[in-house]
Amino acid sequence: MHVGYLGPKGSFTHNIALKAFPDEELIPLGTITEVIKAYEEGDVSYAIVPVENAIEGPVLETSDYLFHQAHIETIAEIVQPIKQQLLATAQGKKIEKIFSHPQAIAQGKKYVLENYPDVIIEAMASTAYAARYVAEHPQANYAAIAPQAAADEYGLEIIAQDIHEIDNNYTRFWVLGPKAVPIDLKETDKKISLAFTLPDNLPGALYKALSVFAWRGIDLTKIESRPLKTVLGEYFFIIDFANHNEELVGFALEELTAIGIHYKILGKYTVYQLG
Amino acid sequence: MHVGYLGPKGSFTHNIALKAFPDEELIPLGTITEVIKAYEEGDVSYAIVPVENAIEGPVLETSDYLFHQAHIETIAEIVQPIKQQLLATAQGKKIEKIFSHPQAIAQGKKYVLENYPDVIIEAMASTAYAARYVAEHPQANYAAIAPQAAADEYGLEIIAQDIHEIDNNYTRFWVLGPKAVPIDLKETDKKISLAFTLPDNLPGALYKALSVFAWRGIDLTKIESRPLKTVLGEYFFIIDFANHNEELVGFALEELTAIGIHYKILGKYTVYQLG
């Protein structure tokens, strides 16, 4: 079975793929859109994409594609703590240049400024590309800020561990697929995500939509508003809520339809946590 | 008086600054953060930044800075239709390379592919930089996708007009300042924007927050959720609502406080529309 993921090898998404599908053939793809399309077109059986980061917020390429273009359901969510390492080809090297993705640079900047005040920092398209680049230039005095998985993938040494500034950084990843598969990770919750638009300019429409969940005590864990790409001030919403009582959730969804709100289920899924 | 704006000259924000403050000294700054900081530190008396685009959504650098770091109020909102022009140093030139900002490239791509199928397209940091670059290389067969204001600023010819694909594209700009000033543009509405966080993990807390507006019939024109940058699943919200009945709005805000929701007013302002 083929599983597509946001590459390259050594990325955070690759790590999720390795943990969720240890025995399958993993296919790295260049962009989130390519990953979702590969699944839509049947080139892969499952697909893994990032959906939200605790610091940066929702991954817009994922939400927009799943709402506007796809009819795809998430079958699992995997939450991964984001930890950044400083990697080089050998310990004890004099580091003159550090490569990474802009977000990882921001996360590791404090450590780098304190420990390598004279280093040149250069942005790259991803942390994994930065790690690969450093591995490909073993003679140069280069280092990369990247995850542990990139060190394993490209045979780099961790020259400084956990250099990220904020400890509580997590990313949520979605596994897209035809039906749930057993995943050997710690289960933490069951959730449903859905996207909806509101009837034209109805004052209080969002309030009514939320009321079907609120008065039933169904816990909302997330709400995201995104422009509909038609006119300013029209939005679609993505909400995540706890799926602890299927009957109650069923009534809530029926009532949503009854008050004229069209929704699209993005997934009913189990949430897993990586250690 | 000095007015800071997101530069360079010829940008959409520059056009807003020219229309709102035709007689003042306008200071272009390089990033949104620099514009807001210049106002905070008293280097400029007013500041103009983009806050939301109909297609791309909220400008995260603006929302995050105003929520997390600043105590600043918006005194006016100006809505500008986004129209893109193809600019070059002379009419009738053979165009071999087109420069622009990635968003403007996306907006003009259909026109360019149909009319210049062999052209090379290159991304730049802003449409105005692209226009300036084209003006600085009059001998080269270059063109830029940029607004009318950039043509005026850099003395370029419009070789194809309104090449943007989507007609209903608008951007909202905020004028930050100590108090409202007369602005000679068409008034379309009065609004209030506020940011709030919710008491810890209270199920239905967002619903309660919205209820103080909904049952009073106060029309919400926007809701944006952004991560609090602490842990996954904690958000702050920015809502915009109509300020048509000050007494009613006052009661709603009092009730918000009474139910334990802390808010920060981002502005009580008049909305203006550019033609």
C-alpha cells in the first residue's frame, strides 16, 4: 500500500507517516496540494498533511483545499510535539552558516544568537531540505535547524538538542483515507470536523449554528473562519468538536440542516498523540 | 504631520494614504510591524496597514501584533477594490519577463498565459517593488503586474488594464491613530472591532460570547480565530460588528465583562469605500 505525505524525507510529516504506517511504502510529495491530489486521484491509498500548528495557526493550504475542492474525509488526527535540533555532519565543527525553514529559524533564533553570534542564517523551503543540504556538503561549516527525524534520515549529528524556544509547540496532522485503520499510537480523543457556510447575511447566523452544539454541551475544540473567496465579509467556518456521544451529535447535525445551514463533514476520527 | 504606511511608494497602502491624507507627509516603511511600531513609538502621528483581503483572508501580521503587543486603536477603515494592471516602460514593447508579488501573479496568471504564453514570470516581494524594478530597467523587455498607483509613481505605461481574474476582490485597510480625523471619502458604515479570549475550556464559551450580540440583533460582520501561541486548541477571537446603536452596543460589552470574558477594543471606526 502507498501512503503519500508532505516531504521530503526527514520532515515532521514523514515522521508521522513512519509512526502511523511503519510497514507501508511511503511516498514523499512536494506540496500539500500534491499530497491531497495524489489521494484524490488514487495514486496513494492514504495521505498525510499538516492541518494546524499551535503557534502559526491553521495550515491554510490544507483547509482551503479540503473545503473548496475535495470530497475527502480524515480518518485520524495525530498530534506531534515540535522540537528542533541543531544538526551538522560532525560534532565539534566550527559552524559558520545555519540553514532552516523560517519558522524553525524563529523558534531557534534565541539559542543561535546566544551560542553562535557571528553565524550567517539562511532560509530554506523546509527543515528537511536544510538538513539534506547540510549532509550534501560535509566539507562546509554548515548546520541545519531540523527535527530528529532529519538527523536519522540524512545521517547528521545532533550538535545541540531541543533548541526551540517555546516548549508547548504542537502540530496536528490529518490522515486522509477511505476508512479508519488501526494505528499503534496513544489514543487521546474522538472528534468530528465540519465546514459550513451561513445563509446570506443573517444576523446571528453563526450564533445559531453554534447553539445546536452549545445547548447540548458538545465541546467545541476549534473554530476557524476563512474567506469564501467571493466578496469581503463572507466566510466559511471549520469547527472541531468532541464526538463523545454519537446520538447527541447526530441530533445536532440534523438540527443544523433544519435551520438551513449546509455543512460538509471533513472527518470523524480518533486523535492520537505522539510522545 | 507624518503618516506611516506599508511601502514602498506605489503600493495599495500608499494609495490609501494618498486618498486619506492628501496634505500630509507620507512615510513608507518596509513591514507591517515597522509601521505599527513607528506609530507606537511616536515617530508618526497616524499609521496605515492592511487588515484583511477578500481572497487571502486576514493579514496575520496585523491581527497578531495588534492583539499581542500593541495598545492601539483603529480610527478608520478604508476598503479598496484590488485591480491589477500590466505595466511597462513603453507601449508596444515585446515583453519577455513579468515581475510581481505571488498573489498578484495568481490574480493575473490567466491573462498572462493567454496573451504572453512564452513569458517568464518572476516573483518579487511586492507589486510596487516589481514596478520600480521595471522602471529602473527601461532597456529590458520587462513588465510588472501592479496597481495603477505604481504606474503613476514610477512613470510606467499601462499596457493592459484590469487583468485580475476575480472582480470582487477588496482589501480592508486600517488607519491607526489617537483620534478620528475627517477623511474625504464615501462613508459606508460604522463598526467596532474587538479581540477577546475565553475563560479556560468552558464548553460553549464562544457561544455565550456571541449571544450577547446575537440576541440584541447586533450584526457580526466578521469573526477570526487565531491561536494564542500557548498550547494547541487555545485561541483568541477578533470580531467586527455594526455600531448602529451605541447604547445597545454598550450593554453588550458590559454583559461580556459580566460573564467573565476579557476583551480589548481594537477600534470604533467609520468605514470608507474607495471608488
